[in-house]
Amino acid sequence: MIARIIGALARAFLVVLFITTPSLLLPAITQDSAEAVALVAIFAAVFTLVEYGSRYPSMVEFRFAAPFNRLRFAGLFVTVFLLSLIFRGMTQPDNLTEFITLVGRLVGYVIDLPYSPVRLVMESFVPVVGNEALEVIRAAVGLSYVIALLMLALFIVALHLNRWPSESHAFNVWVNMPLFEPTLGVDIVARLNRDAIINVVLGICLPFILPVVTRYGTGYFDPREIESAQPLIWMVAFWAFLPASLIMRGIAMKRVATMIATLRQERADLAAQHGGDWQTI
């Protein structure tokens, strides 16, 4: 219990650090922005402390199946941190911010192809921002998508090298997927496979859909109304992170479905050998 509480406190601290990173790195943060960030950080810290301090989760998926959540958090944290440094370099440049911006620009130009996610995002800002700001946004967008792809690649490597989630102990669907009801509707394997396909397809399509929907479909986004870098940092970070996270979730659900199907087949074969019936899971 003590180890669980210490782990929950450490995670809550990391969440607070993650949310407050742009405010800590960017200059000229208004009092209203600081208060709003502090409120969100406190709420997130309490949620993390309650979620990881309890023995059984209520919302967080794959809590006992590392490194799924660790990779996602690390990827988003690194993205927000690097984007904060890029935008900090617009007013307080130094060697580190210039280097990160240069790398981001290079990546942005390489993947800024016609109809690419980067091009679609850039088209939202071309009419209303200057060339200097546009180059910074290109660097941020390009770097964000590269980090998201790297996060996805690391998860696939961990999936195969560590035989994720684990072969040393049973995978508890209820504990690791608290929002998934295994007894509802059709067979659990069929539902997991269906949800896996939906998540992967949605994750592939979102990088192309989100910029277009945000610009033309909602009416709530106007680049001219962004007065500080913080909203832009979070917007760009989640534009890149959300699709990669959905693809990771789809791959994870497919893996769980395969594990359940394999276990059922093993039990069926064992039952056939002994001339009896085993109850399926």
C-alpha cells in the first residue's frame, strides 16, 4: 500500500509538472492564465492521485500493462516541453531554443507535402500570421508529428520484444480496461477486434481530418484570436498526439483479442484431448 501511494504521488507530481511546463518556460504569462493553469493542474493531480492510489482503477486503461501509459505520457510531455522551448525562442532565443527550432523546421519542410497533415495545419495560419511566426509554427507541427510517430514506433517495438503485455502472468481485462464491459453484446473477441479496427482507422484519418474540421467545420477556431503561445502549444501537441494514441490503443486491443482467442483455443484443444468441455472465457 505504501509503495502504491508513493507511486501515485510521484505520478501526480509529474502530471503537475507536465501541465505547468508551458507556463514555466514561456515569458510574460498573465495572471489569469497562471490561475487557470494552476486550477487544471490541481484537478489533474487529484485525479491521478485518486486513480493510482486506489487498488483498482476506474478510468485509466492498461494501468497494469506497462509501458503503454508511460510511453504515451512521455511522448506528450516531450512534445509540450520542446514546443514550449520553440515558442520561448521567439522572444528569448538561446542556443538550445535555436537548435530545437532548426531541427523542427528541417523536419517540417521534409514532411510538408501536398495534402499532408503539416500542410493542412499550415494552411490554417498562412493568411493571418507573418513569415517568421509561420516558420515557428511549421517547426512545432513537424516536431510534434515526428515525436508522435516515434512514440508509436517504440510501442510496436516493446510489443514484440517484451511480448506485451506479459506472458509471465494473466492479463486481467476488467482491471486494465475498466471502461470496457466484456459481458455486453457480442463476443468479447469480436468486440475487441472491431474496436481495434475503429481506433486504428480513426487514428490514421484524424491527422488529415482534424485540421480541416477545426478550420472549416466548427467555426470556433480563428488563428487571429490566439494571443499567447500556450493555446497553440496544446493545440499542436494534441493534433499530433491524439491520432498516435488512438492507433496505439487499437493495437493494444487487437493484442488483447489475440491473447483471449489463443487461450480459448488452448482450452478447447485441452478439452478435446480429455474428452470434456471447458467453459470458454
